[in-house]
Amino acid sequence: MKLIIIGAGIMGTTFATLAKELAPELDVTILERLDRAGAGNSWVFNNAGTGHEANCELNYTPVDEEVISVEKALKIHAQFNVAKQFWAYLVEKGAIKDPGSFINQTRHCTIVSESAIEELRLRFKEMAAHHFFEHMRYSEDFDEIKSWIPYTMDERPRQEKMAATIVDTGTDVNFGALTEQMAEHAVNNLGVKIQYGTHVKRVHRSPSGSWLVETQSRDVATQYKADVLFVGAGGGAFPILKKSHLPFAKRFTGFPVGGRFLQAPISPEQADQYRAKTYGKAKVGAPPMSVPHLDLRVANGQYYLLFGPFASFKPVLEKGRGFLDYLRSMRLHDVPGLLNVAMEHFPLVKYLVSETFKGEKSMFEELDSFAPGMSKKFNWKPVEAGQRVQIIRDGDLQMGTEILVSSDKTYGTILGASPGASVSPEVMLRCLEEMLPDIFSNETAEKKKKEIFPEDNLANLANNPDRYREIRDTVNKRLGITQPPRD
């Protein structure tokens, strides 16, 4: 069977690796527009690199009439723990030599001002009652919070009322480095073929029912034939979906959102002072991906601080592609949905436009508001983040991710953004189960799946504390993540 994957980012490369691990007989080829794996939204500074376990992101625990909902947080936490099982397998197998090359233990913190203290206190009460978050700590004590996240507190007035939570076993993940190493393993050890510098122009059905993928590479046109086609191309998945002429394609269009960060290189000694990712509360009208956070990042052995993100409205599908590509992806039936979103979410549109024109001075002011005095401590510079494309489905804006599979199971794609890369192994496993179910009827494949994922059942992780702790502790040890003793 010929499997073609479009996109060598974290999603496409994970899909290819899992497919070949479980079914070595598959003929797998990845087509990638850029010149290396993980160079798009998976690249280290095109995303926040937070290993999303719902430890610190308030948007994963929404409040409705003073009631905190933790269901989404529980699901994301379980998904990330499935992801860590896959990465630990790659480390144990030797496909990744050093886990520190892509994942580093980093405290996950949430900090709020006086107006949101009650919300955070209630969030902590609900979350800490579940075994997923049994090691979460809460404090309103200035000195204790400062010991957790000094850079956010060093120049803050002591009389200012704040509250914070901390999880010591959070992570910073370099998804670009992870994707590159996974791609190298897939090519050298699993027989996956990757064609770089290959831009997909069109996909359509052949008379026999297979998929024909028309590409352009250095002025050379090439056509590939696939029995099964998976599109994991970030924002580029939208125009490919439109060209597929599948019945459900008309239901979806894309709402692009760009972003910037302030970035500053720091020394190892400075990193030791602030080994954390600290999330705050989003502004009213801001999209979930615009929650302010001050992060320690690790890239190729160098430490950085990142603050942001500063959202923007850029009508492009992917970083490095132009406005005309976005226009060409549009169809007349997409216009009503876009207009509906513009009207129903006018505060969001207004926010994005205002953020687009925000200058460095305003960016530094926001940094100092979040962490007083920080703008003068380090050599900050603005950097462009990756381009995200939110889903518009049936005219409504969606803030999550969505898996789409054709009725004959020959075409699959993933649309949307956060939590994205953090849950990619669990999401790609579900895609495989849906698109290639025959694989899992094979006893050898099922045995291999259990080797890779000792426990992939999210409900078992959520409802069986002993099983969860067994998996968590084994995997964390392989990845170099240790649980500090409680105070």
C-alpha cells in the first residue's frame, strides 16, 4: 500500500514514524515544501515550546458562572502523557540519543493579579483533587511566589496582591529538534522517503479511485500516486482540502492568526534563576493563543527567554507564503463564513488588527506590566512566530483541532492549532486507527503498539491513579524528568 504524507512537521513525521513502526510493509513518502523537517510551525521559535499538560494555561479550564470546568484540562494532560510514552520509546530504542536535545524539565506556573485570585484558587482546588495534578502547589505569599518565578517578582511592589500555582514537572519542548531526529530515524531505519523542496499544487482522484498528488520542485513537475493520503501541512492543509473536492470540504475555511515574541539570550546561570514558564490571564477579546507568558527556552544548548505572544492578523496560510496563496485557497462559499466570524467576533478582529500595528515600545510596556523591570534586564528583540490558521466550520470560529477523514478512509487531515504539537503522537495514533484500521487487526502490530504505548487509553489514565503514576514515573525517568520532594 502506498501512503503519501504532505508535510514533514511534527504531525506528518509522527504519522509516518508510527505507520512504519506498526506496519513496516507500508510504502511511505513524505512531501515537504521546505528544505528540512520541522522547519515550519514545529521550529523552535515558531511556537512557545510548552509541553502542554494543562498545568498552567487558564484557557484550558474555562469559567462559566463561577464554575470551573476541568474536563478539557484532564483530556490534554492524558494526551500529553501518551505523547511522552512515544518519545520515551524513541529514546529507549536509540532513535533519539539524548532526551535533553528536545525536552527539558521546566516549572509550569500560573500567576494572576487580585481580580483573578478567586478564579485561580478555585481552579487549584478542582485540579489538585485529581491525581493528574496532585503535585500542583498554590500560594498567595509574595516571597514563596518569588522563589518560584523570580524574574516576574523581583521588582514588583510587595503590597501588590498576587496568586500563583506551580507544577515542578512541566517541560520545555523543542519540537523542531524532535521532528528532525524523528525524520532521520524514519528515513535511515524505517525506510520512509522524504522529498524536500516539493510544493503540492493539487490533489485529485484518479479514475481508479487512488489519489494523484501534483507537485512542483525546482521547476520540475512531478505526480505522485497514493492509495492513502494524509495532509499534515499546517495552514497549507486548507487549500489542499479545497482542491480535494471531498463533500465536507465546503464546511471548512481558515482564519489566519500570526504572532510575535520578544526574545532574549541568557546565560546558564541566569537560566538557573528562572527555570520556568509562567502564564498569565489573556486580555478580554484575545484569542487563546495570545495568553501572555514568560518562558525559558532551550535551543541547541543555548538558553533564551521568550515573552508574548503578540498576536497579529496576517492573511497568509504559512510563514514564508504570500497573500496570493491565501486568496487562491478561498472559494465563494467561504465568504459568508468569514463575514459571519468578522461580525460575531468583532472584538477579536479589532484586537488582532490593533496588535498587528503594535510597536516595540508597546511590546516592552506589556513585558514590564507582566514582569516589572524585565525590559531593561536583557537584550530583547522582536521575533516572528509561526502562522496559525484557526478553523471556521459551518460559519463558526473553532479554537481547537479537528481530525477529518473521508468516508472511504483514503484521505485524512488535521486542521486547527493548540494544543497541537504537544499531543501529536496521541492524535496521530487516532488518525492511524481511523484511516488504516486493518493494521490493528494484526497481532504483531498490536504487540508493537503496546511496546510503544503501554497505556494509550485516556480513560484508564484519568480513572486509575496507580496505573497513571506507574506510566508517568517510568516515562519521566527515561526523559530525564524528576519529581522534586515536597516541601
